Amino acid sequence: MNTLQNPGQRGHQRRAHWMALSGLLCLSLLGSPLMVLAQDKPETSSEAPVNNSALNAPLFYQLLLGELNVAAGEAGAAYSLILDAARRQEDPLLYRRAVDIALEARSGEAALAAARAWSQAIPASTDADRFELQILLALNRVSETGPVLRKLVERAPAASRNDAINGIPQIYSRVPDKALALQVVREALAPSLKSPAHSAAAWTTIGFMELADNQLPQALTSARSGHAAEPASPFPALLALELMERGQSAAEAVVSGQLTASPPTAGGPPIVAMAYARILFDLQRNAEALVQLDRLTRLQPEVMEPWLLLATLQVQGNRLPAATQSLQTYMGLARQAGDERAARGLTQAYLLMAQIAEKKKDFAAANAWLDRIENADDIMAAQMRRASLLAHQGQMAKARALLRNHTERRPEDARLKFVAEAQLLRDFKEWQKAYEVYDEAVTRFPQDSDLIYDQAMMAEKINQIDSMERLFRQVIAIKPEHHHAYNALGYSLADRSLRLPEAKQLIEKAVALAPDDPYIQDSLGWVEFRMGNTGRATAILRDAYTKRPDAEIAAHLGEVLWAQGQRDEALKIWREGLLLASDNETLQSTLQRLRVKP
């Protein structure tokens, strides 16, 4: 019976299956994590005996007829002929061709049948198993993938098995039922969990699958289990870093444990240490990030990436001579590397050197650094820096014109120009003009929730409360899960002591959408304080400040403590906030309003 139908007779569901199937199989063929699992190995010895072809006249005629049917658009007949030949010859290349014909005809079921026939005829063929797994996933028959995945993992070479295990979350990333995918993977990795050589990687993969299903506590437990199995393994630590980004502060102990068990001096790329420094930077724990980067650059000065991030932090802290030295070191290493990654890094280095020159008011030198940027994708960043140079020289009109007249090379450049101009105005506290630029941008891109959100923030700055509320509610209408909009609207009302019960309700909605966000916790603590619930406010703000030491949170926590008569602790918190960001507007206005000099 012909298993292939005319593609024009298929329904929308079959077309959707084909689109998913073709995408997944492209990943497989072009180098997806499944390529690491295990592959049929060709004979590599130069002295291998010559094997004469088994091709005879009847087989040649059958294959020729099959290919002629392909050319004529008769996929069903071609598939039957090629698959029959594959079964007769037990030839993996013919099975592969049958699978290809089915895929070209957009028949996932026929492709699956061919892959399974291939696997049954040649049980040692891991290529057949790879195709079967990918096709099953494309057809969303996830529950059937477990045995195939388990075989592929067990057949992967021992030296690369951990890499294969670590690639599994990517393979299952498009599966809509994350809980089912987790269950299947957990069962398939059961033997690996008991293997000392592979337990850390297996626990890490299970943890990432739990993370994909938003099971954060369970993912933390998996990270801890993987670390306990092999303290020096980087895999559980990388999972722990992801968890830190998701607000799971307890995961940091796994990272610290791995760095103790396998410090950067042990050799090899400092993957965990560098990633840890980046996370600390993202969490605005700059002092700790600097400690990590100072250590990395001392122990492995030949690794270029830490120098660039170190320079970024040094520029932010106005340590300009040190930043210049770090950048010069980085640029030397990057030019030696000469690859695409180094070229992108050099652009960032030139921008930082221009920023250093700008801070020194050496505008000619700043422009000279910007002139070195040649990559078209980075020209806009250079123009933004040039505009900043002009603005700092009192030429704001020219700065804005420079951005407005910038040639739009890509579709997204039109939006980026609006954002750059508005950000320039925000940097110089020209809130009204920034609001007007965002208004133009929203007119051009009326469904862009991020632009509307930014315009609402400018409306708040110029005290246009009605416009602010209208815009925030517009964001929520476009994107109901936009927790920042709920939070910003609730906080703005609470900060003005307006409609406090409604403000609290809005912030609680934001908390429900992003329960681990310390800034939203800060808003909740602030509205509780405004409503007179000082005890609850203190507890919430302490927790937020522990998660994310931040100047604005410090301002609020300090004020709540001050109001309760805990003056010494309030002063301590405010001093810490000033060290974090001495120019923070909320903190400065709080100290001025309370007439405090910490």
C-alpha cells in the first residue's frame, strides 16, 4: 500500500507537522546535539580492503526507476522502490535515501516507518536512531522517544557522552509539554544518574529540563545533587548560575563549591568563573564581580574575555587609568586571535576607549576611537556615542540630528534611532523631549509594548499621571503578562499615596507574574509602608535588599527603618546604597527630604 499521499491533499495539521519536522531534521543534519550522541563510523583505515559494489542489474534498474519517480513527482512509488531495495540490501545509505524521499514529500509517518525499518534491520546503526528520535519529536510523539534516547546515550562514546547528555535539553526545547519531556528524559537518564563519570551531567540535564518547566526548587535540588556527585564538574555550576539569574540565591553555594574544587589555576578555559563574574555584573554586584575578574586576569592573563568585562566595570567606577590598561591588554589579545568573536569584542573596546576619552573631555580622541569601528552592525552604536560627545559639548541639536539622519541599513534601525535619541535625552534629564520622541516612536510602532512602556515612564517623570496610567494600561492590554507595567503603575501610585489599595493590587499582580523579582518586592514593601504596615514592609524590603543590594531598595529600606526609630541601621543601609550608586535619584531625594547626612 502506498504510504505517501499527494502533498496537495494534506490538511493544515500535516503541513504544520512537516514544518516542525523539516526544522528539527535540519538541526540534526547540520550539527545539533544529537550529532554528539553517536554516529555510524565510516571505515577510516587507509589499508581497508576494497569491497566490490553489490549493485547488480536488477538493483540498478530498481534504484534508477525510484529516482526517476522522484524526478517525476511520484514520491509514493519512489519511496516504495527505494525502501524495498534498502530492505533487500540492508544498506544504510538506501534507508537514508528512503527517509529523505519521505521528508521531501512531507510525510512524517512514512519517514518514521523508514527510520524504524532501518533500525530493525541494522540494530547497530545510531544514525537510524537519531532520525527516529527527531521524527518522533517533530510529530509530537514525545512519550515514544524515551527508549530511543536511552539507546543513543548509552551508545555515545564514553569520552563525549557528557557532551551528548548536556545537549538533550536543546533537543527537547521545542516540545510544548515540558512536564512530559522531563519525565521521558529522567527515565532515559536513569542509568547515567548512577554512573560516577556521568552523574553530574545527567543531574544537570534534568535540572535544565526542570527549569524549562519552571520547577525552580526542583532544579536547585538537581544542581546540588550533580555537585555532590562531582564537585569539580562545571555542569551543575552552570545550571546554578542560570538559577541565580532566576532569583534562586541559594544556588550560589554550588558555584562557589565548584570554583573551590576546580579553581581557574587548574588550567583550561575559565568557563564557570567567567560566567559567575558576568552574573555578578548583571546582578549589579560590581565589587564582587571585580574580585572575580581581578583574580581571573592575574591567574590566566592570556584569556582575553575577562579583560573586557573588567574594563567595563572599571569605566563604570571611573577607574580610568586601570580601565585603559585593561583595554590595551584586551585589544592586544583580540588582534592576536583574529576571529569573529575577537572582532566584535574590539568594537566594544573601541566604544569603551571613546567613553574614557569622553569622560576626560578629550573629544577629538573619542572620535578617533569611534572612527575605527567599521562593522555595519556596530555603526549605530558608534553614532550613539558620537551623539553623546556632541551633547556633552553643548550641541544637543546637532547630536539629535546626527541620530535622526543616520542611514537605516536594516529594518530595525528605524526603531533603534528613536530609542537612541530618547535615551540621549534621558541621560541629560530632558524628560519632556524624551516623552515627545517616544510619542513619535509609538505613532510609528503602535503595537510595540516596550516603546509604550518607556513613554509611560517619561510621563511619570514629567508628572503627567493621567497619561502615564493610560499608557501603562495600554501596555497591559497588548501584553497581559508584562509584570513591569503592573509594577511601575502600582509603584507610581503608591509613591504619590494615590489609591493605595488599587496600587497594592497592581503590585501583587506583578508579584504573581514574577515572584522572585527583588524590584517588585521593593514596590510591595513600599506600598505596605505607605499603607501603614511598617512591620510587613520591613520584612519585605529586607528580603529584597538581601536578594539585590541596590541603591533604590536601600533608600526605601532605610526610610522604613528611620520611621521606626532604628536610625543607626538606617544610616548603615543608606551608606551602603551610596557606595552602590551615589547619584541614585531616589536615594538622594530621600536623604534631602529627611535632612540626613549619612
